[in-house]
Amino acid sequence: MNRRLHRVFDHLRNGTVAHTIKRYLARRRKYYAYQVSGALTQQKIVTTLKNLGLSPGDLVCVHSSFSSLGYVEGGPGTFIKALEEVVGSTGTIMMPTFSMTGSMLSYLESGEIYDIRKTPSKVGALTETFRNWPGVTRSLHPTNSVAAKGRLAHDLLSGHHRSIRPFGLETPFGRLAALDGKILMINTHIHSFLHHVQDLVDFPNLYLNETRTARVLDDKGVGSIVETKVMRTRVPYYLILPGTDGFEEDFVLLHDYALIFPESRATAVRKAGFRLQNHPEIMGRLEFLQSKNILRTDDLGAARIGLLQSSSFLQEIRPQMEALLTRFRTRYDIERIQGLNLPYL
């Protein structure tokens, strides 16, 4: 409290009160609008999702920060019912249900047994609710499982545990674009699909050299051993860009390179020290994708949401990433990048 009072007095002394209040109100605009409009109901969610372009028969993969929506009447189940209503009986809903909060390596080395029926999802309240939802099935991968319900659920999930590469073509992440799926982002990024893009372009140091094994239990309680490659921690999240402002190279986080979303994130990225203002292809990607109708965005409750066409997005982002890697591949030295202590946010 004392720290806040000192800040207020500093603003009074410096004559910056009006400017500070203006900035604060701008940041809170969506929150105040949400407060006026009231709690999110299933019908409000349905209307927004339809306006965003989600339709009957669609395959949609949901990446969510559910709490950012504000108060949803009925909780996560209301959002799932809204999704079901919009995509209908011929549609498919897919969500990551990863079983670890830390790295793949630490989870696998813990010796924990992945039980497809009981191991909780550690990637948010919406995904855990969906995992337990009637009619939902889940893939058998010990660290990067996916849950799905609908017409294409089997096509998405089948054999995920048999893919040695957790984000390869024969995984739900690899099949999403092939099945013309859409990605719904609720105030968050699209990490899992981007790891698939990295897998496609042979991103340097994406996986550790050695594979690991884990014991898993299927939906009948039958045990087996799954072998998988393990994604390296932290290092694969940084891409090297052509240098600007006299620097030999610039860096960008994977998710920001692909799409700075929500738009307000651009400020945080600049404050962290990333020189993205010198890279119009990144700063302008959101607007470009919107102009091509690959991405549509809207406000929902207190959050920003976006609907991304996965196949069209892949066609845009893959060749650009490949071109960057062709130019800078030899500079992806693990120890060098670790030693830079680049910010992660």
C-alpha cells in the first residue's frame, strides 16, 4: 500500500496524473465494457463464436485462458455447450490435455504413469472440464495428449502414442491443418500447432537427441510402454532474425513471430526488449492475416478471442520460417542462446 501511495504522490508532483489515468482507462476498457454487459451466458458465447466464423461441421482446436473471460455463468461447461451448439452434431471439438506443468523431460523422468482415464489436464480449467465431458475421447500420449469429441475425433487422435515425434504429422497437431481445422484462441497463443510447424521445418534443437519412455494405461486399464522424443526446454522458443539498429541479430519468441495475439501483447514484447518494431513482417502479421480472412478477432467478456484458419496460416508461416532457418541455421548453438538469457513471456 505504501508503494502505491508513493507512486500517486510522484504522479502528483510530476503533473502526470491525467496521462496516467488515461493510460489506465485505456488498458481497462475491455474490462469495464464487460462489467456493463454482465456475465457471459451460453447465448452470448454462441453469438460471438458465430460472428467470428465458427460454423456447423467445423473442426475447432481450442487454446484457452478461461479465467481471462471474466465471469461465465455456469463455468467452463457453459463454454463447452456453446461450442457444441455452434459446430453441431457434424462438428468436432479438440483441446490439448497435457499432463505436465513443467517440461516434458521432468515429467517423464518423474516416472509418473499416464492414465488416460484419470490423469488430469494441467493446461487450464476448460481443458480439464472437457476431458471429463460426456462423449470425449483422449489420445494415449503420456505428455502431450489431446482430447476430442465429434465426427473427426478418431481421425485426430488415433495412433498419437505411436508417433515418435509428439508434434509430427501423425499426431492431432499434424492432422489439424490436413483436416482443415480452425484454432480458437481465448486471450492466449497457439504453442502446440507452432511446435508442429517447427517439426515440419526441422527446427534446430527442437528435440533432445535421446528418446524417453513412459508407462501408460489405456481406457481399459491395459498398460504399455510409449517411446517419444522430448522437446528441449526454453531454447526452441527463440527465433533468430536479421539484426537491426547496429546489432548482428535480433531475436523473437516463437509465438510472437507467428502472431502477436492479443494485440495488447505488442506493448509487453517491446518492454521486454525485443526489437520487433524493426520487423514489419511480424508487427503487421495480425493485420495481414485479417485482411486475407485467415484470422478473425473479437471481444468476448473481458478477453480478446481469435479464430485462425490452420491450413491457410500454415501456408503463410512455414515458408517464412524455412527462409529464416536457411539463413541463420548455423547460429542456433544451444549454449550460446542459453547464455544470452533472453526474456521469456
